[in-house]
Amino acid sequence: MKKTMMIIAAVLLAAVLLVGSGSAADKVVTGIDDLSGAVIGVQLGTTGDELVTAFEGDANGTKIERYNKGADAVQALKTGKIDCVVIDLLPAQSFVEKNSDLMILSEGFDQEEYALVVKKGNTELVDAINRALAELKADGTIDQINANFIPTSELKGTCPYVSPEGIERPNGKLVVATNAEFPPYEYWESGKITGIDMQIMQAICDKLGYEMKIEDMAFDSIIAAVSSGKADVGAAGMSVTEDRMKNVDFSDPYTTAQQVIIVKKPVTSTTEPGEATPTKAPAPVLGILAGLGAAVVLLRKF
């Protein structure tokens, strides 16, 4: 009995010490300059990941937490495991729209371009896609698709792309690799993958006479899938970068994007009428002390 109680007390003490010395994120991030020394969440393999890697392991101890899904990074932010999330603007708007305790900082990174990914050297498919994209831009289809999905659009949800009747598809299947964890570009809804990229790809397939087949996979697997021939096209909010151009070819850009920073809204306390001051949540000191006390009592008793 005595041995059992001492083991319980030791475990309790170790757990308390672990909680007390945990690496919970607690840095206030108000802009890009504050990223150094913070715990930053990103989706693995994205442009956001590439941008913040420069901060990793710097003199201020910056840590990067990489997640397979943007939603997982956002959840980690909400639970205090990280200080911020760096992600594309439209997905950031989608996440903030559903989480009233989060906000997007006004300062973002430089603009970038999204394009479709094709196996390096497949100029025939790249040229065909570019012709289709040019037609879809000219007739307003891409603008319509964007308006249907952009969180801030007044037309959101009112103007989805619908394939014209009588489309012939003599060219077989076009396999499209995506990562359906990136709203509003690609995500699951009612058992199907939809979003800006998926509807643009459907419109392209309609123009080129293909049947579209979507393959959902991890974001950092898309380029490998296209390079190996397992997929014909990668469509996943893919930014055009010099590093990626070494391994795949890109279509013409179809939209611009920007990496932004999501943080938790500051807790405020009013000290004077109409004057709010940001405050941090109090550390769990009482709980730690209580746990320590219980452990000490058990150790002394036995």
C-alpha cells in the first residue's frame, strides 16, 4: 500500500511539474516583426511554411509547428498551443468567419500568384489549360466562381459554376490532385469536394472534353503525384515559386493570394469608461500549487 501511494504521489508531482514548466505559447503577435520568438503554426509544405522557415531556430527561439490541415493549426491556436497561424488570406477569412475568437492581422506578406501544376515537360497539356483559362477569364466564368466562394462576397453561395448541357468528353479522364482541407479553394461539402479550384478545373475539363477525377491527398504529396504521373494536374491553391518550378510546370496564374497571420483576439479589461486594455489569461498558478501541495502531503504521510 505504502509503495503504491508513493508511486501515485510521484506521478502527481511529475504531472504538476510538467504543467508548470510546459511550453504553452504566450507571445503576443501583432505583425510580421513579432514572429521571431513565437510559436508559429502552418500547413505542411505550403508557402506559409516556406516563408516562416527563415525564422525557425533563430536566436529568439522561434518554433514552427507544422500540420497536415490548416484547420488543425487553427485549433491549436484556439487551445493556446501556438501563438499564431500563417496561411493564405481566403482560407484565413473562412476560418475566422467560423471562429469569433480569432482575427486576421492587417499586416500580411507580399502578394503571390496561384496556378495549376502539370508534369514538367508536358507542354501540350499546359498550353491547352492556358487556352481554357484565357476563355474562362474573358467570359467572366472565373470571376463568377470566385464570387460564389469568397467569404466577403455579397454573392457568396448564389452563383456556382454548372457544366453546360450536352458537353462531350472524348478525351477520357483528367486526374486532379488536391488537398481538400483548404476552404474556400477546396474542401468537403455534402460528401463531395468543391471550392474555387475544383469548379475552375471542372470548367477547364468542360472546355477540353475531359471527365474530371479528383484525388484528395496531403498537400505536400501533390507535386510528387503530378511528377510521377499518378495525377495529371495539381489544383490546390498552389503558389508559383522558383523551388517548385524545378520539379513541375505551371499554367498561367488564375488568381492572386497573400499569406496573412491569424491570432486570437486579445482579452480586454476596461479600466476607465470606454477604455479597453489587452490582457493575458492568468496562469494556472493556483492549480499548480494545489497539485504540489497534494503531492507533498502524500509523500510526507507515507
